[in-house]
Amino acid sequence: MKRTLGTCYYPEHWPESQWSEDAALMKASGLTWVRIGEFSWSKVEPTQGKLAWRWLDDAIDVLGKAGLKVVLGTPTATPPIWMVHKWPDMLAVDEMGNPRKFGSRRHYCFSHEGYRTESERIARLFGERYGSHPYVAAWQIDNEYSCHDTTVSYSVAARQGFQRWLEQKYLKISTLNQAWGNVFWSMEYTAFSDIDLPNLTVTEANPSHRLDFSRYSSDQVVGYNRVQVDVLRQFTQAPLIHNYMGRITDFDHYKVGADLDIASWDSYPLGFLEDRSEEGDAWKERFSKQGDPDFQAFHHDLYRTVGKGRWWIMEQQPGPVNWAPFNPAPLPGMVRLWSWEAFAHGAEAVCYFRWRQAPFAQEQMHTGLLKPNSQPARGLHEASQVSAELESLPEVGTFASKIALVFDYESDWAWRIQPQGQSFSYFSIVLDFYRGLRRLGQSVDIISPDTADLDSYQVVLIPGLMTLSDTLQQQLATFKGTILAGPRTASKDTHFATSSLGAQYAGFAASLEFVQSLRPNSLITLPAGGAFHKWHETYSHDTAGVVETDSMGVPALICQDNIWYLAGWPDAVAMDRLLTMALDNEGLSHQNMPVGLRVRDTETHQFLFNYDKDPVTFDGQEIEPAGVVWKRK
Ligand code: GAL
């Protein structure tokens, strides 16, 4: 497979006379893909039913004739003002009960039937017109589901939909009352129509109620996406894609991904470091111009699974962005490094957002591959360099990893609903295990908890997984390798009731005394090295299979057959030590990577990426800052 590059282009932002020059320069710069159309609704349909296709026909023609392949976006992330006039109640409603206003984007509510019908209609019109167009080689449905906190809506449509969803799930109101534990605080309902959305309650709403509402909200995204998939499939054979985001977990991406052909995600390494990282200031300072060394890779590995093996970067930062608390410029070479890292993790394409910086509206401070005056910006030079390098790289294949780390969207909702301590974050604990594995030079697969087959792995990690599904339990029962679980694994049932105190981990001969969350500087030291922080579980002294205790003699690592259970959240020192033990147990080789240096294996090559500000020497080779090195294995 040939790996390719692309960009995101908005022909409607520029005079038609400029399009062919832009297209020619894209081609000359080594780009293959050009994504257009995803915010174009008011231009295509300025008033309801009045369609203005000519400009889009021409734009596709100009781009295609220049030798580019078009990714066409359905424009449903930006319903025009006439839509809001027609359906005033299609606006999403925030947790405080306020409708979100027109004037930016993503203002629709996923539960609104009228808006779904409108989305199906516009997707059908796009499909009819361009479904078999020779220049339209892929489709993007909508844009960044959940961006700007838009999965969950507390609208009337959502309330009605939620009541129907609950009735289908529980059939009888008494079953729901039992499952949610509504006897607590006299919350028992007499009919499904009694049930409101879990916002604006006096104190916290019932976590079971909230978890079901998270599931309902996620299902709305899946259902909404499916409407467009079903209609587009009638008209096109081209792959259908959605562009997911970094650290956005409000809907189950595996379920959306199941309906699509390719997963893609929008990678903004510097924006994410400032905006979405829980690491401290020293870390942010050190990597402010390079991005977090593990954040991108984590998402590459996640979306490879969401895309069932096929994935792209649909948008990549080409220079400073406009939306994070601080927006530094990437270190020279980082645009190239990020692109190569995506390819090393198996990306088929990397597209840069955006072609030319817009001198107007919200994102005028966001760089593009071109400056607003059409002069090349630094990102374009680096993109062209990657394109030239791609020509000489042989097919490298995707590595078959021996290590699987489970990431589960429901667990993320559950622990956000009841974190039991400010610093308990499911996303962070999974990322921490991933970081630890990468510090040991590992290439990791991230898998869903419903993965049907674990046979190819030797180590499976399931930190913080709220519930063990029947499938996973069966899988683990016959799994021959090492399973690393805990803390908090399997501690709830699917209704968010505590599963069974005293057997925190299914089938585990351990007696749990209590769990506690820890203040930022409160550590539980481990004499063997490192400490637990943030979260700790106290098991009784007579627990069977204790391999390691903490400094108070309390079980820290408990083993039963091939299952290892950790009684706390390990800090970096403990993490590296424990992961090393697990790798050694399976005879897997490992090496300690210098800070900021990361490795990724492909089938045939090994890639090294230097995320640090300073040169790093590794295996006798000096790698400059932002350096990328690859060699045959
Ligand atoms: C993405 C979005 C783009 C643009 C970009 C700016 O999240 O899909 O439309 O807003 O961010 O960085």
C-alpha cells in the first residue's frame, strides 16, 4: 500500500480564480488527497430546497483534473440558520438547560428526529450527485462528533428518546428501579414517563441513571451516523470515514467505527499538550514545541482498532493553532516527525489542516500550509519533505504486537460519574500504562473489551476496566499469557452497582477491606521500588497469592495463576518495574528508552522518534531534536 498525504481545503473561502493555482501547488507539493465540503451547507443549500451545486461541481472538477483525490464531507456539523428557524428545538441543550445558540458549529441535538431526517436528506443529495463521481475517492461523514462537548444534550427530544430507550432495555419499571437501586432516597419511579434526564438535580443524580444516560447519548451518535452511512452506501463504493478526536470519549468509537470503512482522527499535538494533558508544568514546558511523546501514538493505536485496521490522520497541525491556552510553534521538523510517526503506526494517509490560513472568522490565527498571502508556510516544506521520503520507503507493514492494552469507553463514563477522588481518571490510568510500556520500548495494540480473540497476545492489561463482559471473561479464562489487572478492575456490575466487595477481581481469592483515593502528594511506598499514588485498595493480610506488599505490609501485587492484580495506581518507577516483570514473565525483550525518545516497530523496520528538545544518543547513534530514524530490523 502506498502511504499518502493530503490537506483540508475550503474552496468556498476563496475566489474561484484561485482554485486551479491551489490545486496545482498541492499536487506539486506531493499531496494526494484534498478534503472539502464538510462545512458547506449554507453554500450548497442557501435556503431550504434551493440547491446551488455549480461551485461544488466546479471545485471537484478543478481539484480532480489537477490529479488530486477528493474526500467529500457531508456538511451536517454546520446546519444553516434556516434549519434553526424551521426546527427551533433541534438545538442541543446544555447541562444547565440552556439551548446552545447558532453562530458557530455543532449546535444540533443527536436525538432530534427532524434534524436526523434533514441530515439524511442532505447526505442523500450529496450521494446522488457525487456518489459515483470519478474524482470523489472517499467520504467523510459529518465532522468531529462530540467536539465542543456535543454528544450529550439535555433537550426534550433527548428526554423522550431516553424514556423509550429505557423502556426497551428494562421492559418493566420495577426492573429499572431494582437495577438502579432507586429505593435509596425514595427515587422509585412508577412509569418510564416519570424519568427525567440526570441534570439539575439537587445533589448528584443516581450514577446508574447517569451511566444509562451516557450509554443512551452514545447510542444516539451511533444511530445518527448510521443514517448517513445507510444512505451514502446506496450511491457510492468509496470508503466512508469519520474524523474522531484526541481524548474525546463521550461516545463509543468502536460502535461508530463498526459501521465505517476507515477511522481517522485529527491530531493537534501542541494543542492537546496544553489543553488535554494532566501532566505537570515541567512536562508541558519540556514538550511545548514537540507535543507529548505518547499522546499521538496512543490515539494512533486506538484508532487502528476503531478502524478495524484501516486508519488515517484526517487533520494534522501544520504550525501554531488558535484554540489552546498557549499556542507555540512546533520545533522545526516536528510536522515531519508527527507524520512519520503516524505512518509507522500504520496510517494510510496523513492530511494537514488546513491548506491556506484564513484571514477571517474564528480560526484566523490558525496556521495552514500556506500563509494568508499564499506564500508557503513552514509546514508545507516539511510536508513536501515527507512526500519525497515516502517515495523511497518500501512497504513497512503493521507490526503484530504481543501486548494488548484494553481501552473501554463505558469505564471512562463510569469513573467520570463517580471518580471517588479528583485525580482518578480512567483515560489517564490507561495512558499511564501505555506510557510505561513505551518507556520500555514496546509497540502496543489498544483493543476493545469485546475483542473476540486474544490468542496472538502474550500480555494483556486491563487497568480500571469497570466490568468484565462475558466475552472477555471467557477469553481471559483460556488466555495463556500474563494478565495485568487493577486497580479498580471489575469492581462494578453493568448497572454500576458494586460487584462484590471482597472479590474485587472476578474469581480472585482476595478480601478487600476498603478503597481510598489519595491526595496529590500522598504516596504509598513499595519497598521493591516506586509507590502507589492517586488510588489504593487495601486487601486483608490473609489474602492468598501475595507477591509483593507495600511498606505497611499490605498486599500490593496479588497473583493467581496467570492473573496479576495491582492494588493501586503505580507511579512511573513502580510502573516500569512491574511492567518489566510482566514482560520478563513472557520472555519479551525490552529496553529503557531515554526521556522523549520513542520507538515503533513495523513488520520490517524499526522507527525512532526524538520528541526531546536536545539530541539523544541511543544504540551509539545521535538523534537530533525532532529527528526520525528508521532501519531494517
Ligand atoms: C478541528 C476541526 C477543524 C478545525 C481545527 C482547528 O477540531 O475539525 O474544523 O476547527 O480543529 O484546529
